[in-house]
Amino acid sequence: MLQEKITRGKYGDNDKFTCALSLVLVQCFVNYVFAQVLMVSWKHEKDTTRTVYYFSSALTYLLAMICSTMALQWINYPTQVVGKAAKPIPVMILGVLIGRKAYPLKKYLFVLLIVIGVALFMYKDQGKKTLDSSQSFGVGELLLILSLTMDGLTGAVQELIKSESSPTAYSMMLNTNWWSAIISSVGVILSGEIFRFVAFVTQYPEILVYLAGFALMGALGQLFIFYMVAEFGPLPCSVVTTTRKFFTVLASVIFFGNVLLSRQWIGAILVFSGLFLDIFYSKGKSQASKKIPAN
């Protein structure tokens, strides 16, 4: 809600906030400070993760966001949503190829159910929001593929981090956002966006309240994301962040009385089926491993 207020709200004489990279920089900086406070407040073991891993995950994370945002200049919002709903797929594939992770066939089927369900649910819900049909075809789809590839690479690097050094969620959050802030800082300076950002905030200081709220909520949310990555791995995290859109829209149905289309109900059933089957399978596997007697 705060992000939509910042990026789609109108200020003064219909001015809009267009400094997307600066918004990312603010978020990364607040995340870093938040993680630094947590690191000081709680005891933790020394993080032995190689710097190149954190730099790589930060770079791919930023590139995924940038490509996804830029894609909206050539494709409509439903296409972007459907494409990003497939995020767990490249996370699984590149996790296997690069992160040396192994998943059972059932896991692939469950994730596929969730992805198809989210796609069905979101596509029609946003179906009326389209862009000019005269816009170019091909560039947007390419950017979307690049964004998904970057998501997969981020997950693969996180698998390597988890398997080699298993740092705490606080440490992962601290180091990832440190490098993200450095990379985005270079971007806003070289592009000159930093001057537009300062000028906009100076002209419309009321946006500072929304920026602060957005950054703080984002930092708290990211803490749970890195906790999931540290404890359970990138794939469960990608499943949660993918279904987040689904639950957001579902909440609007409950609180605002919006009516679902038949294909959206089918999508909802697929999403919940995939989630419950994955939970049931994971729980059963965990209990089976506990029953194996030690030699």
C-alpha cells in the first residue's frame, strides 16, 4: 500500500515520483541499519561466507527488480504478474544446476500447481489494466525472462551460502543489503537520479512519511524472508513470496466484498492444494526421518 502511494500518488500539480532506483537505495539502507541493530542486540557466530557470494546475490537481486519494473514499459501488468508467478521454477532449476540442491519430483509438481494457481487467480483480476497495444513486442518478454533468470541465480547463490556456511538470517540480511546499497548508490550517482530524488523530496517533503513507513515495513518483512532462507532455503521463501500476491487479493475479497470469477476460484483451489500437499509431504518426510533408528 505504501509503495503504491509513493509510486502512483500525485504530488502538487500532478507530479509523480519516478526515482525507482533511489527508492531501492532507501530500502536497502534502512534494511542494513535494521540488521546492524539486530546483530548488536543478539549473539551470533562469525559469518564465514565468501564476499563474492553476497555481492553476487545482491547484484542479481537488484537486477531482477530493475528488469521486472522496466518490463512494464512494453508488456501489460497481467503478463508481468503471470511471468513473475513462475519465480519458483528458475529458483528450483538453477538451485539444482548451481546450488547443488536436489528436489524430489513431487516438489516440482506441488510448486507447479501453486504457480498455475497464482497465474489463473491474478490474470483475470488485473485483466483490465493494459497498456497501449501499439507498443513493441518482444522487449518486455525478454526483460521478464531476464528478471526470472536473476531470481533463479539469487536463489542458487543463497543455496550455496546456506550449504557452505549457514549464516544467521541477521548476517545474511546485513551483508546482502550492504552490497545492495553500494551497487544502487553507484547507480543513482552515475545516472544522476540522486539529484532528481533530492529535488523531489525537497519540493514535496510529505513523501518522507511514506518513505519512512515503506522502508521500516520492508525491513521487518525482509527479516522474515532472510530467516526463511537461512532456516528452510530459497525455494520455500520463493513459494511464500509468490503466493503473497494471491493472499493480498484474497484479503480484498474478504474485506471489500469483491466477487471472484470461476477461473479465479480454480486458481485458489490449485494454490491451496499445492501448499497443503507440499506441507503434508514435507511433514511426512520429516517424521519418517525421525523414526529411522541410529546404528
